[in-house]
Amino acid sequence: MNFFSGILYHFRGLNLALKNPKLLLLGLSRLIAVVLLMLALAGLILYYHSAILNLLWTRPESVWLIWLWHVVSWMLTLILIGLSGILAYLIAQIIFCVLIMDLMSRITESLMTGRVREPQKMPFWRLFFFLVRQEIPRAVLPVAAALIPMILGWLTPFGPVLTILSSAMAVIFLAWDNTDLTPARRLAPFRKRWNFLTRNILFHLGFGTPFLLPVLNIVFLSFAPVGATLYHLDKHDHQYRWMF
């Protein structure tokens, strides 16, 4: 049931975010920040497409090789655009979106419990660097979890199995990136937060499953902090019951 509970909390959070103007605006802001950065990086790659390819393989004069050169050219472009999307997500996540995610989590907690629990108030810049320090491993782990098995899949005959494994690992860590917001703000030790992830793997797999849907995954990622905060409050605080 933990797997299906994860999916349920994800869409409960999305439902709440779409009904609350503040959460809706913040989620759309996060979505726009990621999309604009992705378009900017992809545009740079397309602009310097020929220069990048010439560094790797100068255009051959033989008519027998020119077709292969064109195939390699566009395969390289697609790979670089994919990498630019990953890089855009990491940059936007660490620099911009970590603040938006924390604010969405705070608003959700305030809506559900009437207050925001945190051990101490921090000045803005101290809070910012604290959030960035928490976010770096949470943002890097999903990328590493997806890319390393994928590369191993290219080098071994276990590609299909490793592709499924890498996708599962990536969505688990992406889900944890959101469920970790509340305990991190409450200054829970990292080991305790990590143990929370390992004890609730199926929930995080279910919560992260919508992230596997192409294009829509960016939308689901933008509003995921709401459902993740609801789950943490319901599991640990027991201060509210869902009425919708």
C-alpha cells in the first residue's frame, strides 16, 4: 500500500496547489524558471552545433561517409540537449527553486496546521545557504542514480534491466528531495533523514512515479513539495485529516 499511498499523496498535493493561489503561483514560477533555463541552454547548443561537432569529427569529403557524419551530428545534438536539460534542472534547482520549494512547504504546513514548526529563525542569506547546502546532495543524487546505471547499460548486455533500475532510483531520490524539505527545515540530522528514506522506499517510488511521464514530469516536479509536505505532516505530526 505504500506505493499507492505515494501516488495518492502526490495528486492530493497537486489538487491543493491548484486550489491555492499562492501555491499555484509559486509552482508556476518554478516551472517557468526551469523551462526558460532549459531553452536557453538548448539554444546555445544548437547555435554552436557545428563547432562542437567539428571538434569531435571534421566533416568528411567522402560521399560514402557524409551520411554517417549527419547521423552522428544529430545524435550528438540530441544527447547534448538531454544533458542541457539535466544541467538546467540542477542550476535552477540549486540557485532558484530551492527557495521556492521551501516556501511552498512552509505555506502548506501553515495551511494544514496553522503554523510552521522550525527550531530557530534564520536571516535570509543564512537560510539561503542552509537550503543550498541541503539541496546539493538531494539534487545530485537523482542525476547520478540515473546516469551511472545508464552508462553501465551501454557498456554491458544488461541495458534494459539497468535502464529500469536507473529510472526507479532517480524517481526515488527526486521524491526524497521533496519529502526531505520539512525535516531538513526542522534541523533533523542527515542520518535520521536518510533512514526515513530507506524505511519508506516504496512510498517514494510511488510518489516519484509521475516524474517518469515525459513533459508532464516538469509540471509534477514543480508542485511536488506540496504533496510531500502533506505526507510528512500526516506521518509525523498527526495534526490534521484530509477533508477533500
